[in-house]
Amino acid sequence: MRGLASLVLACLFGMPFAAHAASLTLYSRLDYAPAVARAFTAKTGIAVRVRRPPPTGLADRIEREGAHPRWALAWFAGTPNAVALDARGLLARHLPVPAGLSPRAAALIPADGSAIPTGLELGGVVLMSKSAPFTPPLHWHGLLAPARRGLTGMADPTTDDAAWGGLASLLATEGWPDGRRFVTALGGAGLHIYATTADTVAALRSGAIQLALVRSAVAFHVASRIDPSLEAVVPAPAVLMPSLIVMPRHMTPALRRAASAFIAFACSPAGQRAALASDDMDSAFWPVNATVPPPPGLPDLAALAPRDPGAVAANPLPAIAWFAREMVGPGL
């Protein structure tokens, strides 16, 4: 089996393949995407152009390109974009499953094979001051405690595509749609809603809020690399949130082979290490390759017993639409 795996990788990454492949265009806001692209090009000779889209609207942009996509790969944190694009019939399905995926990562591949997980995060954790005048919340419902009322902020998942994980975490105890009661109660207690994750972190550091609900990669990076006065806390229940990579339905065979090779590389030990080594806001993740250890400082993922995001809401889009309508409101 090891010999077969080596042969497959040789076919995917070999230089004869690169000589016949056009360059790839990758849409991604993940900070480590350029580092992985450079490592892939160095290994295969296949050029990769990374295009960084706005915080929201990537699915609409791809839909406008339709059957004539200008992209060969799209790579993002969280599941909403993949779900939206697949529902619109724009994604290739039954993608080759990369070798070496951990069982936890493999379980997150959609039934139609339209997306491949490349990294694992928790959808929402709490970033807070180590010297806060209250204890860290052990459960999400702890955000409603009198000492913490009106002190929590989060990004709006309708204006920040990567912020769905925060809403999913708040919904996790009761799932969708029952979890709306808790989110509504949190709104009534003075929940602050910001346009982006960066705005949420800035509000915390300025003192406008004292509890920032953000993705785990952001929280662990900020606490360990940017502001050591802060700490990342994981209230229960934890919710798993993968980074996903997809390919368009309409593409030439040569581009499809090159894009498949990139996905295989991103999930390989070399690709995972390139992403982790970039040391940025997205790089504090649990690898999907079973042979690559997580970065220092991350808690044991198995001990957190994270829930599958599909168990919270099989389709995140109705939950995001509800949040926009009921929690943010028109014109805000």
C-alpha cells in the first residue's frame, strides 16, 4: 500500500504533468494560501495565482462566472460557501480523496464529494482578557450570566463568510432551528454584532466588549502571538469547523488534473506544514493529515469532543438568513 501511495503522489506531483498543465487561479481569503501555493509550485512547477476576494460575496461572484469560471480552486474557512455553490450546481463532485486524511477529517467530506477538508478549527471560542472581572464561561449559556451581559461581540456571518462558526456554536446546544431561542436571548442581553472578525477583535482590544466570539484559529493566534494579555476559552459544546477546498464543475481535463494535484498537496504532510509554518491568523489549526502534529498550544481536539457542524445545521444558509433578518435587521 505504501508503494501504491508513493506512485499516486509521483503521478500527481511529477514534473511531466506540470509541463502540460495550465496555471491555476485560486480564490481564497485564507492567509496561508499563498504559502501553500508557493510550496506547491516549487514541488510541481505548476504556477498558482492567488486572488483574495472580499470578506463576503464569493459565492455570488462564482455564480456570475457560471459555466465559464475564471478560477480552478476556491478555498475558504467554514462550510456556507461550499454548501451554497454546490446547491447552485457549480461545483465538481466526487473529488479524489487525498491520501492520509484522518478519520475525523474524512467524515467531513460531503456525501457528493464536492469539497475536501484541509484543516480543522472550532467554529467559535471566546477570546477574553486574562484579568477579566469574571470567570471564563464554561458553557455558551454562561454568556447570559449577569456579570457577562452586554459584554459579548461577534462577527455577522452575512458580512463575513468565515463567521458562520460563531453562530453555529451558539446554536449547538439545541441545534437548528431550536437554538434560535438562545441566540435571541443573547441579542436581548446586548450582543454586539460587527461586520468582520477583525472588527470584533479590535473591539475587544479597545475595551468596547470583553468577550469576543471568534474562530479558534484567530483566537489562539491572537492570544499567543499578538496580545499575551488575552486567552482563548472553549465553552461547551465545541463545534468543529473545517476549511474546505472546491473545484468548479466546468473545467478542462488538464486544469482538473492540476487542481486535483493541488488539493492532494494541500492535504499532504508538506502542504499541511507549509500552512502551519505561515504563522498567521488562519494557521493555528488541527491538521487533517494524520501524520502531522498540531501546532504547540492547541488543546487536545479529541478531549473537546467537538460536534460535527452538520449535526448543528445540515444547511447553514437558512440559519444565516434568519440571523440577518432577526438579529441584524434591514438596513444595518
